[in-house]
Amino acid sequence: MKIIVAVDGSKFSRWATDLLVGLPLAEEPEIEIMHVVDVPTVTEALIAPSMVEKYRKGSAAMAEKKFELAQRLTAQVLERVRKRWSRVGAIITRGPVADTIVARARKEKADLIIVGARGLSNIQRFLLGSVSQKIVTYAPCAVLVVKQKIRALKRVLVAVDGSKASDKAVRFLRTRFVPKKLQGTVMYVWEYPIHPHPSSALMQVIAKKYSEPLARSGLRTNAMWVMGHSAQKIVNVASQKRPHLIVVGSRGLTGLNRFLLGGVSHQVVKHSREAVLVVR
């Protein structure tokens, strides 16, 4: 499995690195530590001619300083990750953070991006969108958003709805991790009146489709069904059960629909306190 972990020196990226070191993965991953240096640029046409040269020198000095800091940080992260995983490399590049990470994941055909949530304020999220939300929106692969320090990944909440996206999320959990080291809950949400109230027969189908395959692979689970707004119910149940990780599938909306509709996975990433694995 190819993994890209984005680091920037924040406490969130440190938590992401710590989680990577402790992940119960099914096989030795190929890991790339990625630091994106985002140096602001200003159109020189807006700068007085007498100040252009001074601006260029200042911008170059700022970029050099940021690259030096990035090199030191990346070296520290490499040393930390290599204590657990051996196939680890690093890259330092420049550009818009989210766009650059997504482009790299697409080029390298990554299976998973691990990124820390930056904890931007609500108004900043509305105006700009956080780095993690943009990555979840555009990434070509699964994304793990880390929101707090996790000492050991053991408890998971798997949210399903009968879709192909849910099938892929469960398959990712079964095949990419070591299920016997995990335990948790398979949660099915229906939104009445969009869906009829599930019959006992449907409940058995859902249990057979998700809980039993996970159990056969070694992941101990119990099943539950709730009715209401999907994202809200997932967040509420997570606040009660306190899993280390929420696993959801992504429908893979494209273009403008991503911003107009968002989606359950985006809402869970935004509002939950727990780490979220979004499987595309």
C-alpha cells in the first residue's frame, strides 16, 4: 500500500505521524513523507516599481527559510517513522498545499493520504475551506484525517448505508488493516421518509453484508441501526461510543456538486471529534 503523510510541524501533523507509526496495517507500506511549502505570492504589477526588487529579495529569503525549516522537520519525521516502517522516503515541494498533495497522490497512485486537521475557525472554513476538507474533496484515494492524539488504534465505528461506497469502505478496512487487532460497531443509518423503516429481514441482510464479513476476517463488531440525518447520527453515536476511528465511504461527487452538496463524509470530517477514514 502506498501512503502519503502530509506534515507541516503542527501538533495535528505530529498526531498524524504518531498514528501512522502505530497503524495495524496488513502489510509493509510504501510511505512518502510530504511537506508542501506554501509561500504567498503577490502580483508584481500591484507593487510600486521602486519596491519590486526589494519584494523579490524578501520573497526569496522567506522561501529559503521555509525550505530550511521543512528539511529539518522532514528529517525528524523520517527518523520517527523508520522506527516502525522501513520503506520510507520524503519530498519537499512548493505550491498550494491541498492541490499539491492531491496532485502528488494522483501521480504516485497512492492508496491513502494521512493528514492532520488544522482546526480552522468556522468562518475560515466557510471562506477558505481547510486543507483537510479540500483533500477529502479532491483526493483520488482514501483519506485519513487525524483530529486528536491516538495512543493506539483499536475501536472503530463503521458507518454504512447499503451503497457501493460502503462496500468499498468495509473492504478497505478488511484488507488494508489487521482486523483481529480492532473491534467496533457497524452502524446503518436510514433517513426517514426517504427510506422506509427497515424490516427485520433488511436488518439481517445488512448484518450479513457487513458485520459477518468483518467478523470472519477477525474484527469483532456489533451492529446497530438508527434513523435520522446520516452525518448527524454518525457524529452523535461517535460521541457516545468514543471510537478511535470513524470509517465512511465517499460517493465521489464531482465538480460543483462537491461544494453545493458536500456529502455525509464531508460533514462527518467537519463535525466529528474523532479521526475519520474516508474511502473513495
